[in-house]
Amino acid sequence: MALDLRNICRLCMQDEDSLLPLFEVENGLPAKIEAISACIKVCAGDGLPAQVCQQCVQQVNICYNFKIQCERSDANLREYLHSVKPQEFLAQD
């Protein structure tokens, strides 16, 4: 089975009519993909499809935003825990 790499989404491999360019500077999608999945490397000119479907763009953005939210919450909680006195922390239990 031959794949037409010009007409499939790089992330889900679906054949879509309206694909978006993966390497648009504004969307930052390659960096987001690599941030949420360390095992995926996204490079222009690597021979893989250079387009993605709208559904995958939305899913990447949701995953990336969740990752950032979790990292911020973790940092804020650690900062709070570091700043609170041990007796104050124990009194909250």
C-alpha cells in the first residue's frame, strides 16, 4: 500500500481535504509536539508529511496547554510549600 505523503496528516495519518502547514512560524506546532512527546522529532525536510489536520492541531494545543498548566501548578505548589513554616503546614491537616 503506497501512501501519498502530500495528502495525509503527519500526526494521525488520516487523508484529509483541508490540511494545515505544520511548519508555519506563527503556530509553533513543531515545538509543542516535541514538548508533549519527547520521542517525536519534527524537522522540516525530513521526508515525512509537512501538514496536519485541524483536529490534530486542536489536540496538540490542548495537550500542550495542559502540560504548561501542570508545570505551573507544580512550581507554584513547590514554592508555596517551601515558603510555609513547618508548623503552619502541619496546622492545616
